[in-house]
Amino acid sequence: NKRAHFVRVQDKPQIGALVQQIIECMRERKEFYLEEVKGLILAFLLQVARWNREEAEKAEFEAGNTEFEAGNTSLITPAIDYISEYCDRPIKVEELAAMCHISETHFRRVFTSYMKMSPLEYINTVRINTACELLKKTDEPVADIAHKCGFTTNSTFNRNFKQLMGVTPLEWRKRPESYEQQLLRFDIHSEKGW
């Protein structure tokens, strides 16, 4: 959509063959030739779109991903939104890449470039932040919170939590900063007539 391409048939034989087929169909004008030409033009446009995408990805990689350094997250936004909404479920990087309509390798490169962390690190960060909110605002057991945040085992949860927060989930919950947790311990009730 943005630029013209000049290419030899030897460099892009599929595109060259499609152009030749379109010209032949238009010259011969056989029955249903317009439908055939429409199909060939669609195939041609898809080939050009793929070519444009490959060129853009290549230029982006060679330019040091400046597009993403400038703050354009539109390519990975579907993945970020999905992680935020469904962090409690198993998440595979290949599925995130498919949501963004790019290869897994390119997704990892773009994601890491923009977010300054790998997709897996980001998923764990979102999960731990969600766990912190639950630890702060509820008195649920740590094992239940770990499960609600998408961790399959307590040991994985504890290891990731300590790596990110510097303390275990139980130690973090007992800190004075977790004042909402302290409020849960008070038994507040009202007397009749007050």
C-alpha cells in the first residue's frame, strides 16, 4: 500500500506467473473469465501483501525496531490485552503470536524490544501483580491465590513471587504496607441502636 515494487520475474516467479495468467485470461475472454481474473487478482494481491510484510519486518529488524521504540504497540496489543484478561489460564507464546498475526520468532523479538522483557517474564509479572492484589485484599490461602493467578504449583508461584518481589507471599502479606490485609483481622460489628 505504501510503495511501488519493481522486480524481475526471476526474483518473484509466483507473482510473475500470476500477472501473466491475468493478462492471458483478459486476452482470451473465455466463459467466466471475469470471475477467474478476480480470483487471480486476489491471489496476486495476497502475494504482494505477504511480500510487503516480509519487507517491513526485515526493514524493522535492520533499523533496530525504531517503530516500537517510538511507542507503537499496535502490533502486540492483542497479546497484552489477552494476558491482562486471562492471566489465570495457561498461556502459550505461539498462541499470542497467532493473535497478533505474526510468527512466534518475530513476536518474541517485537515484544522483548518494546516491553524490555520476554513474553514469559511479562506473563509472570502480570500474574504476580494480580496475586499481590489478592494477598492484600483477601484472606484466602496462598495456595488458592496461586491457582487463581495461573500457577500450577505452589513452588512455582513462591519461586516467581520471591524472584520478583524479594520476599515470599506470606512475608509480603504480613508487611505493614499491606494495610488492607490488616483490616481483615478486625472484627467490626455494630450494636443495635447505633
